[in-house]
Amino acid sequence: MEMKPPKNEHRKKTRKRLRSRLTTALIVMVMLLGAGLLLYPSVADYWNRMTQSRAIMSYNAAIADMDPKLYEKMLANAKDYNRRLALGRFSWSMSQEQQKEYHDLLDYTGNGIMGYLEIEKLDLMLPIYHGTSAAVLSTSIGHLEQTSLPVGAYSFDEALGVATPPDGSHCALSGHRGLPSARLFSDLNLLSTGDQFTITVLNETYTYEVDQILTVLPQDVSPLQITPGKDYCTLITCTPYGVNTHRLLVRGVRVGTDVMTVYTYRVQSNAMLIRPVIVAPFLAAPLLPLLFFAAMLKPGKKRKVISLDESREPEARS
């Protein structure tokens, strides 16, 4: 005669198994949540780099099909704008008319992109947009609208590497540091005197060599003033890292200009470069659901064997 375990004991075992599974599920969910938090910066940065790469390639493709006369006119208007800035025709507070003129210059694609910045030492290639709005700085580099456009001085002499005074140019580009979703200027402090970076606008690439690194208060704009005869570009970000009470200014002086004829392949090979630390989370991500289901599955064979033995033992005694 087969003996059945008491109902109360059966209920206790059922509740115990249920609590065990719920505990396991809770642990796995916490692990998944923690893994998600750890993966977010890498995944978000990878996504932004892909978006930035597409923006740069789209920009180059549009410029490649640009009418030569429109190209020359757009470049001349931008350099004339810089000449007027150098002569003191503009101030740090811009009128509505001046703002409209500024946003129309170098905006061939109509989405605000005016070119892109490349810092080979930091493995960075980032699109440059008009202005420093929150929307721009959250994903890209913004041009400080009261400063010279990133096309250099009107009278820059390639052979001498200087402009004719009182002409000059000083472009300022701003980027965030320490964003969890985008790398941007997080490593700007790694640049040192003598390092180079380039700015590509239309099909011209301007090369700058770092000659000065300063830390100033946010309201101190004196280092961004135009110096007659000089062609500067300053990269700006917050410092110290995570505190952001000051501004780090990395200034470069123009040392040359290249006119590119083929640039699409160059942008693809650099901008699409993916570091192993970014790839690793994507390879590991599919394993997380497998771990979850593996933890939820309880070994059943051992339990069934014990149950059969227990059920047969009283029968053997009888």
C-alpha cells in the first residue's frame, strides 16, 4: 500500500521550492540590472560614434556633389565673416540679424553641421555644429558662435603660416567631458604641447598644433580673443573631471592646409574604428539571458529519484 505524504508537508515543500525560485529570479534580475548599468556607457558611446560617423560621411558625400561656384562663394563668405570679426565689427553679444547670418554660413546640408574635428592622438572624429546648445553638446562638438568660423583667417599665408595684421582668426570649439553616453572631450586633458588636430570644412583640412594649455574660470573669455596676425583654434571642455568648476582650454596654432579630393574612404576607415572595450559588451550581452534561464531551471532528475525511493520504501515494508 502506497503511503502519501501529509498535505501540510507537501504544501511546505511547494512553498519552499517557490521561495527558492523567486529568490533565484530576484538575484538574476539584480545581476541583469547591474550588468545593464555597466554596459550602458559602452553601448551608448558606440551608438553615438556610429551616429557621428554617419553624419560625417553624409556631410562629405554632400560636399562632393556641391556646385563649384556655390562652394567658392560659401568659403569666401565664411572667411569674410572672420575678417570682419578680426576688425572688431562684432561683439560677444550678437543681434538677431547677426545670429541669422552666422547660422546660415557653412550650413550647406541644412542640419547645422559645418565640418568635423579629428584628433588622431585621442582616436576622435567628431562633427562640428553651429552653436553650443544642449542638444548639440549632448552628442557632438559645438562652435562658440561669437568666435571665428573654423575656416581660418582671411589673409592667411600658407608659406609664412601667419595672417596679415590686423587680420586674424580664433575659432573656439566646445565639447562635454565625462558624459556616460558619449566620449566627446573626456580625454582632452591627454593632449600636450606639440600635438596636432585637424578641422575639415568643405573639402579643406586645417591642421593646428597645440601651443598653449590653460585652466580658467568659466567667465574668463580673454584667452579666446583674436590676436592680429595669428590663426588659432581653441578646444574647450570642463575641468576638473566630474567637478566642472573651471574650463580647460587647449589652443592650437595653424600650421598648414590640405585640400582633399577623396575623403569618403578615409572617414570610413577612421570613424568606424571600434575599440575592443566597446565590442566586448556586445559579445557578452547574449549570454545574460542564457544565464537567467539556466538559473531558473532546477535539476529534476535527482528529486524524482528520491521521491520514487521514498514512495517504494513503505511498500516494501508492507
